[in-house]
Amino acid sequence: MTCCHGWPARLAMTIALLAFTGPLAAQDSITVVSNGGSIADAQRTAFVVPFTKATGIRVVEDVFNQELAKIRTQVETKNIQWDVVSVTAINEATGCDEGLLEPVDWSRYLDAKQFEGVGGFGKCGVPHNFVSGGLAYDGDKIKDPPKSWADFWDVKKYPGKRGLLYRAEQTLEVALMADGVEPKDVMTILSGPGGVDRAFKKLAEIKPYVHWWKSGDESMQILLSGDVTMTYAWNGRVAAANKANNRNLKIAFAPGHVSGSQIYAIMKGTPKKELAIKYITFAAQPEPQAAFARAISYAPANEAAYKFMTDAEKATLPQGYLDRGSLQSGPVYFNFWLDKGDEVLQRFIKFAAQ
Amino acid sequence: MSRSTTGTSIAALVRKAELRRERRLLAIAAPAITFVLVFFVLPIGLFLFRSVDNPEVHGSLPRTLTALHQWDRTTLPDEQAFAALVADLRALRGKPELAMLARRLNYDVSGFRSVIIRSGRLAEQGLPPYRKWLIANEPAWGDVTYWGAIRNEASPLTDFYLLAAFDLRRLSNGSIAPASNENALFRDLFARTFWISFTVTVLCLIVGFPVAAVIAHARPKVANLLLILVLLPFWSSLLVRATAWIVLLQDEGLINQALIALGLIARPIRLVFNRIGLTIAMTHVLLPFMILPLYSVLRGIPQGQMRAAASLGAKPVIAFLRVYLPQALPGIVAGSTLVFVISLGYYVAPALVGGPRDQMIGYFVAYFTNSTVNWGMASALGTLLLVIVALIYAALARTIGLERLRAQ
Amino acid sequence: MGSGRIFRVSLNAFVALVFVFLVTPMFVIVPLSFTSVSVLIYPLPGLSLRWYWDFFNNPLWTQAIRNSLLLGVTVSLLATALGTAAALGLTASRSRFKPLIFALLVSPLVVPVVITAVAAFYFFSALGIAGSFAGLVLGHTILATPFVIVTVSATMQGFDRNLIRAAASLGAPPLIVLQRVIAPLVWPGLMSGALFAFAISFDELVMALFLASPELRTLPRQIFSGVSESISPTIAAAAVVLVAVSTGLMLAVELLRRRAEGLTAQASTS
């Protein structure tokens, strides 16, 4: 009932705002920062170029690797070079808490309901896409697809090496799923007593067969070359690898996936706050969202965007499997990884090094 | 020393002129000296200081610390401490210092972060008696461990980071204990860094000594050419060489192809992103640092000596061990020290060519700086590395000094 | 002595192998940068210049090249000015503090680069210049100046002070002495130092990893990002360019250095 109540007005207001200030903003520019690579390319085609066309505001793009230190340095020295940053949910929560990002009441500009499925707005940011990590394998080489993470752990049924992310976060969740925990309970169990120990114990079983990958590219390289039989991988990378190499890699979400949003947030203290809000709200609209999802093969954050996508495009997207995911949002997730993250990561590094 | 009739000696005039000259020369060199002091020595000093710097607790919880001054560290603190804590938390409301305090205390006790953040939000509504109210709303405050951590970090200087670098920590009663076994990775890390550096040094020595000897005793034109060949890879950046090795050693690379073509192996073996690849790449990069010092020392050993020893009836091996090697020793020591110390501090090579089992100290200094933004930990590890390097060079200087004395 | 011959032959063979080990990796990369496919494997399916075309036209790379060149020239000027002055002052000095000051000036060579870089990062962050061009210039100058000092000092070793006294005794004012006697002898050493400083800055990676903002990407920094993800032939092309430039520079440095030492030696014996 309260759903779509104000959204036409909001949408109209946003577009009017953009159209009206467009010509006046001919000389303005903002800097938008992302993780680079294919994400930056998709961002350019889906958000940056249309935004500049609609508003006349120039967008300078930049790259970083989620190093909060770089954000902190700029804010603390009041030497703000960036305006909009694309951060992980954890970095948005941390950055917001520590006063590095601008708190904004996004419900003034956008309909909160459309973003509920991916975890909703942050105090400082708006999700702009939804990344899922799932079980990837070569569709041409494996005819009997794995149905669970326990299958991933089963080296007798599926001989060969496995790929796992060289990070505690996401890998421990996957380990628990292999140990029989339902995806929606994973964070509760992990943050509960003995959860971390249980996950490490499970990882130890498969450790001799693991190739730890450090980058999205590497995860695809090892699967394409046949170095590993199966790997944990991010869905957008799988689609991109298929496109570039004309292969038939598949990603399964039914066994359980770990998903979270990338969030656009504004650097605290930037003089271009209003322009930044304009950009972010533009990127959150259904059509740009669909364009981004199409370009990068990650899911849109705005549910209304699915209307604009074809079935073929939705093939590597977890639409329909959202309940099979361990979501990277919510207090249980944030508190666990913010509190225990460093300690668990240190334990993981030691574990992987032995 | 004659004195002229005016009373000033010639010696004094000469001395004055000398002083003036020295001052002028110093002035010429002064810009560089100031530059090094301001932009090198000072930052490193600050860096070393950061490994003991502890501003968060003592800056954000002043009242609490005063109240905890007489605390016995074994039973829960009294109402006064709780009241002080609430007052401090209220003063921190909305400030970034609250989150930084939360993060800092989280290093001491895992989970402290959310306790602080939650308590920060709660503090507004607190009413006396604070002790009862706070424990009821945030049970962690009923645990001595948390208060103990605050008390441990009371001083503006701390040994927390340095202890952690040795896999030690302080318990809530203040005593030192080993860190939990699963997280204790720094001693292993240092051991690993030393071992890798040692392996690379030995390899460089075995491979580099014959090369240095051949160059040292070759005809000048040949020696010149060979030296350029040694310097050639030395002149190109480490990055390019590491890249070249990744390409050579990868599964589809030339080495594996050659081995398969020769029939020595059936399927490619993993030669890169592990210890093997790292050792090969580092040896390749550091070899010139072994060859050059060795060469300059070996050049001074007269060829005739070995022949003389042979003519006196000594077998070649004995001649080598008794005549050649002792004179080559300074070069061996210099080259080995150089290679060892440089590889200790390596960061790029392990990051590119090594695997998860091969990360060295330098990598963690960078990791704590960028990824987790734990500058205290980064500084502690860096300080230890610096101290080790300094000790080794000091030992080298001492040995060279002793050598000189003995030569006299 | 048959065993002596065998020993000699095997020694030479071993040394030859080591030289192959030393030199080939570099040459492996060069042909690969001309490959026609997007993976780096031998044998090459075909040759193509497209990766070089990509390298010289892709704004990502051209900006990196521009940054590296600008940075290198600035660092070279600054380091050469500081370093040459220091070398001149120190080599002429007879003070008992000379070894100490020399050790201080050369100390950046001894400290692991990652520590210098992180320390500079913290310090410059406090000053507000981390990520700026000035910060990176200063960072590279710290690393380059010791090399300039060592290079110029080495060429000054053979310098005969009597030349200056002779010129003065012939009636030449100090400025002329500087211009006509000192400068020509110092010049090659100075040029050598300047090129060395440029090469150091051009190749430098670790400082750039900490001190460079994304707009200030240098060539090595860009290559490093590429190598960490996946090595494409464009990376290989970039690496070849980097190597060609640094090797060319260092060769020039070496030749100039020898000439400089020859000159000062000549001047003092003639």
C-alpha cells in the first residue's frame, strides 16, 4: 500500500531536477571511483555516459582496490579528490561509522522497497549492483552438475583440484554450507560459538586440493585452463569469461551462494555533494540498472530493473535463487566481520600458509 | 711552532682558514643533508614511534582511566569507574574518535568493537547507578576482560603491537602470555623470511662464485663484456624480471614445454606462484649483488699464487681451500650479507611470484598499512625488520673493522 | 693435466649456463609482445604490432607514460642538484665528520624500500601531500639522491685539487675556475648521475604503490596491476618498453661514468 505511493512523483522530480540543471551544469564534473576492470567498463556504458548525456556533468573515473586508507587520507587531510566511491557493504558500514562517508536520507530520492531484496540502503550509500559468488564449473567437461557444496568437497565423485577465494570472508561461509548449514543460517552459525572452528575444520578436509585465487581474473583462468575442476567464483566473471572465450562455463546458485551489494557512497566533505547525489540516484533508476546488469552480468540492485532484461540475460543471475543466498548485509554479518574480521583473517592466512 | 711577533701563530691562521673552508663545503652539502634528515630520517623516526604510539584509549577515555588508576584488575571496577565510562562515551557521541576507539580496543579483545559502538549509542539514556544499568544493557561490561583491556592500554605508549609481532599478548591482569595458537603467525613469518633469504643467499653464492672467479681472471676485454652481461638484467626493473619469470615458469611456459619435450615429465609441473618460482626469481634478481662484490675482491688475488701452490706439490683442492678461499672470504661475506639483507626486505617479488605460503615480512607491512589500516601493527613489523637489518650491517661493519685491524 | 682441463671446461660451461640464466628471461618477453593472440605462449602463432598500438594509444597507458616521464625528469633535476652539491662538498672536505655525513646521505640505500615507502606514506599523509605529484617527487628523490652522490663521488675520486690551485695561481677568479676547470671534469659524472636518477624513478614501483593516487599512475604501477590480475601481451609490450628505456639509460650511465673517471684520471696525470 505504501509501495509505489510516492515513486512516480519522486521519479518525475529526479528527472526534472536533472533536466533543469542539465544545461547549467555544463562545466561541472565529479569523480567516481570503482574497482576497475570490467566493472569500470560496465559503469561507463550504463551509468557514466548516459548520465553525462542527460545532465552535462562530466564524470572522471578512477580506480582503487577497496583500500579504506585512501579514503581516510583524503577525508582527514581535507584533500578530497574523489566524490562518489563504489564500496563493499562492509566498507560502507565501517566508513560511515568512522565519519568517512556522507550520511544521506536516500528515501527522499528513491523507493526503498525496490532495494529490499539486496539488503536495502545503507546510512551512507545506495546499492548499485548485487554480486553473487557461487559454484562454477565447466559445463562442457562436467555432465552431471554438482548439486551442493558437499559435492564440491567430494573429490572422489569429481576428481581434480578446486578453486577457493584467498580470503576468510566468503570462504568460511562456503565451508559451512558444505558442512550442511542452510545458506540463510550461515552467518548466525558462523558468528555463534564454535562456528569459526567448524568452518576451518571443514576447510582442512579440502585444503590439499585447493588452488587459492586472489583475483577475479585468476579464478577464471584456472577454470578455463582446466587447472581446477570447480571453483568458487563471482557470477559476472563467469559470464564475461564465456563471452570472451566462447566457452560454456556454468554457475550454480542452488547449492547456496554468498551475495552482497556494491554500494555507491559519497566522500565526506566533498564540495560536490549535490552532484554526487544526482549521479547516485541516476544510477539507481531501473533502466540504467538493467543496462549495468546486462553489461556486467551481475544482478541489478533495483528489483524494478528485471522488467527490462531478457531471459537470456538473466541466465547467470540469481533471480529465483535469492533465498539460497547468505546475504552480506545486516547486523549479524557486519558485527561478525567488523569485530572478528582481522582475527579470523589472520587465522586464515596462517591456515593457508601451512 | 713559531710565533710571529704579532702574537698569532701561523698554525692558528691555517686552522681558521681550514675551518672557513670546511664551513663553506658543509654549506654546499647542506641542502642534501637537510633533505635526508627531513624527508627520510624524520619519517622513519615517526614510523618507529608509531609502533608504540597509543593515542586512542588515553585520548578518548580520560575519565575512565583516572577512575581505573587504583583498580585491582581482578574484580569488577566500582560505580565511579562506570560513571566515568558513561561520561566519556557521552563526550564521544557522533565523533569519529568513537569508531577509532572501538577498532583499537577490538585488537585487544575480539568483539569489543560492537560493545563500544553499542555502548556509545546507549550512553545517552544512562541513569545512575550506572554499574547496574550498564551491565544490564551491555553484559560485556560485567566481564573483567574488557576493563582489563582498557587498563592495559592506559598509557600513551604501548607494547601491544611489538608483543603481537612476537605472537605475545597481555592478559587482563597485565601479565604477558602467548597469543592464541591459530593466530600466531608472525614468528613463523620471520622464520620463513629468514629461511627464504638464506636459501637464496646460498644459491647465489654457489652459482655466483664461479662466475665471479671467471670474470676476475679473464682478459680485460672479455671481463668487460661479461660484466656488462651481468649488469644487463640488473639494470632492468625487478617488475619486468618477475613478469618474465612468470611467463617462463607457468604451466604453458617454455620451461615446462622443454621438460615435456625432453620426456622428463608427462604433465606440466607447478613452477610458479610457489616457493620454487619465488626462489628462482629471487636468485636471478639478486645474483648481481653477489657477483659484483665477489668480483672486486677476487680481482685482487694474484693468479700466480695458485700456480706457486701447485708447484710446491699441493693438490688443486687443497690449494683452493688454503690459498684462494681465505682471500676470497671478505668478498663472500660482503656479497652474502648484501644478498641476505636485501632479500629480507623484499615485497614485490613474493607478492607477484610467490604463493600464499611464501609471503614475507614486507608483504605484511604493506598489508597492515593498506588493507586493514592497522598502522600500529605495520610499524611494529617494520621496526623489527629495520632492527634486524641494522644489526646485520653493524655486525658486518664490525667484521670488516676487525679484518682491517688484523691486516695491519 | 687432463683433470685440470676437464675442470676448466666444466667451469666455463657452468658459467656459460649461468649467463644464459641471467640474460634470457629478459629476451623471452620481447618476442611475446609481438604475438598475434591474447595469451602468452610459445610457439608464436603469428606476429602483430597491435599490443604496441594498444600500449601507445590506450589512455590508461599513455597517461602512465606521461606521468613517469614527467616524474623522472623532475626527480632527476632535484636529485642531481642535491646529490652533486653534496658530492662536491664532501669529496673536497677533510672534516672528521665526513664518513658520518656520507653514511647519513647514503642510508636510504640500506633501508628496505617498503619501509621507506610506508614511512613516507604516513608522514606525507600527515602533511597532506600523500597522493600528490610533489609527494611522489620527494619520495623518489629520497631513493635517487644517494645514487647520484655515489656516482659523482666516484668520478671525483681521481680529481686533483692541484688543478684548482694551479688555475688560481695563474690568476683565474673562482668563477672562471669553476667554469673552465671544475665543470668540464664534473660534467660527465653529473650527467651520469642525472641519468641514473631518472632511471631509478622511471623503474620505481614500491614508492609508487603507496604514494601515487590513481591519476598519478606510473608505468611500473600500471604494469604491476596488470601482472597481478593477468599478464596480457600489452603488459609484455609495456615491459619491453620499460626495459628498453632503462637499459638504454643505464648503458649511457655506465659509458659516461667510465669517461668521467678517465677524464679526471687523465687530467691529474697530465
